[in-house]
Amino acid sequence: MKKQKTKFLCQQCGYESAKWLGRCPSCSSWNSFTEEKYSSCDKKKLPQRQFTGFSSDVLKLNDISIIDFSKYKTNVKEFDNMIGGGVVAGSLILLGGAPGIGKSTLMLHIANALSQYDTVLYISGEESLSQVKSRAERLKVNKDNILLASETNLQNIIEAINKIEPKFLIIDSIQTTYHPELTSAPGTVAQVRETAAEFLRIAKSKNIIVFLLGHVTKEGDLAGPRVLEHIVDTVLYFENERQHIYRILRAYKNRFGPTSEIGIFEMTSSGLREVETPSLIFLSERALNSAGNIVTVAMEGTRPILLEVQALTSRTVFGMPRRMVSGYDSNRIIILIAVLEKRLGIPLGNQDIFVNIVGGVKVKETFIDLAAACAIMSANYGFVCPKDLIAFGEVGLSGEIRAVSLIGERIAEAEKLGFKKAIVPSGSLKSLSYKGNVKIYGADTLSKAIKILRN
């Protein structure tokens, strides 16, 4: 009989150890080691193969011909704009998100659109064919070019691909797919790494567009080793929770397009609906006569989005005041509070401060510093910000307001939604080519911006 051995693998980076470790010495993750059993001949079973199957010949750069990376539009405008105009032939795309957020629903919408070009093979490893059919009928997906299979065995999936020769392949999900020659359980580092590498070889060798649906951990990261994100061409991620009615899809990696764009969808009874004007959605329930609310403009790629920034201050009942932030970097808010205290003399040391970006959006740029500071001031002193005013700008440690990019596009978007005033950095006015009707106030310091706001 073959002797069974035990090893421990880090589920984050794949580091291998002979004994269990509390902290991974490679990626410093805590409690990430799991036990896996293997026999001494397991390593001999899998032949040594190239990761992609590409030629290793050394060629001159000028002698290499460029392949035409044609793109297939999915007719889902939010998805196409976010990914760079469409999906590229031979690409491997990873889609992650929390359970129930809409990954499978979005894939059925995309499968329905891509079926106009060629055959789509949908492999479901988590649901039966009847369950997938039931969802497809609810989403009104009924194309003959969409083929379904409920399978988790990698070898059977490869046989189906060779037999059907589809142009588009959807794997739902990569964590349920397993290689039969590996003794480890599905979803472990070894299984995810080997199956993903196999799908990469299929995508490149057969010029098939492969979509991999991935689970997330309790921390919100994609489950499995980091090599999974490295080998794919595109990483898409639903970054908000399923409790929100609006789903925000962001590209974190894209070899064939931008990574700064987002797609916004609304979950309805008939599936995911595109939100073409997200600013109207995020401002639809705005409290106009309440202190601590102000509107700012954030740029997501080339799209300006108006967002409501809310702040609330309350006298603390504990020895240390709380700072709670949703949708923005909490460290930036702590810096803003320190600037308000030091540069403007505002006593906030005994106040609990809560800041929220409405709608579940997570803003990454620092140009909403000014709006956050104005919201905190409004909440602390109880005055209401003008309902037709927007504010944006980056606040420095000296209390100065630094210039922002694309100021004209931000103000033009605000004018479309009826805003008439804007507080902007004075340094941005030099290059401003805006000729609209919004009255613009330039401010070079935070104190001056607050003075304009209160007048």
C-alpha cells in the first residue's frame, strides 16, 4: 500500500510546511495553514508542463508579429465600458464577489449576449441544471447557443470542451473544480492552482474566452492562492456587499483595458439592471435640510459621479472618542480631524465622529477631503450646507487645498443635475476651461472654504 503523508499548505500564498504554523513565514497570514494528505507518488503523476504552453524561442522584438486582439461586445454597456470595450479572444477573466451578490446572474446576462457570436458552454459546479434553467427563465435567457453542464471533474470538462469546441467558456466556480489526479480537496491551494493553470492553457491554445467565477474569504479577498490573480488576464470584483441594492463592479487588473473604470448595476427581480446615471441614484434620497450633508464629485476612470458625504458628531461617553468611516479611507478622516483641530482650532477631541459615503461606494481618490471636512464642520456646528453646492479638493497637513484633475468634467456633471455653486481649489482655476453657469468659488485654504460655505 502507498504510504500516506501529511503536509500543511498556506491557503493564501501556497507556502508548504511539514508542520502546522500559526503564521505563514512567506505572506505573514495568520491561521491560514490547512492539512493535506498525499502519497509519495503524487508528484510523479502530474507531468511537468509549461504554465501557458507558449514557445520559449528567443526572438528579436522587431521580428515578433502582433496578434489582432479582437474584442467581443457583451451589449451590457456598464460591463463593456468597465472592461475596455469588450472581452478579448483567448483571455482568462476572473470574477469574484460575496455569495449571492450576482456573479452567476451577471454571467448568464453575458452568456446571452455572447451567444450571438458563437457557442457558449456554461459549467456549473454548485447548482444543478434545473436550478440554472430556472434562473435563466427568470432572466429571459433562452438562446440555443448556450450549452449547460453540471460538472466539477476537470478531465470531464476538458473532454466536453474538445467535443463541443465552444468560443466562450464559463466556470462556476473555480473553487468547486478539482483535478482527479490530486488527492487534496477542491478549493485548496493545489487544486485551484492546477485547475486555473489548465484553463489558462485551454484559453491560450484554443483561443477561447474563459470566465472563472471565484469565491471570497471572510476578509473579502478572493479565495485561493495569489497566483490565481497573477495568471489571469483580468480580475473583476464586486466590491460592495449583497445587502446593498446597487452592485459596483470594479476591474482590479486588466491586460487589455483600463483598471480605473467601474460598472454599476441594480439588482431587480429580473436580474441585474444597468445604472446609466448613477449620480441620480446616489442623490435620490438626499436629506436637504439636515446638517452634516454635502455633495462632492468623484472620478471613477473617465466618469464623474456625484456622491453625498454624510457626517455626524456626538459627545463621547467613553474615554477615547470613536472614528468610524464607511466608503472612504479612515486614515484620511483622522488626518482631516487633526487639521481641523490644529489649523482651525475646532475642538473635536471629545466628539465621536462618523463619516459615510452614501450608496456603498468605496472612494479611492483623495479629492473628497474638502467635502468630508465641510460635512464634519456642518455636523459639529449644526448649520445646513446649501443644497445646490458641491465641494471637492485635497486637503494638506497645513490646511491648504491642493489642485485636482478634470475639474471641468466634474463641474459640468454637477450642472446637469441642477447644482449652481462649487467650492474648488484655487490652483485648479488656472487650467479651467469650463464655460457653464455654475458659480465657482476658489479656495486655497480649508479655513477660507469653510468661510465660503457658511456665507
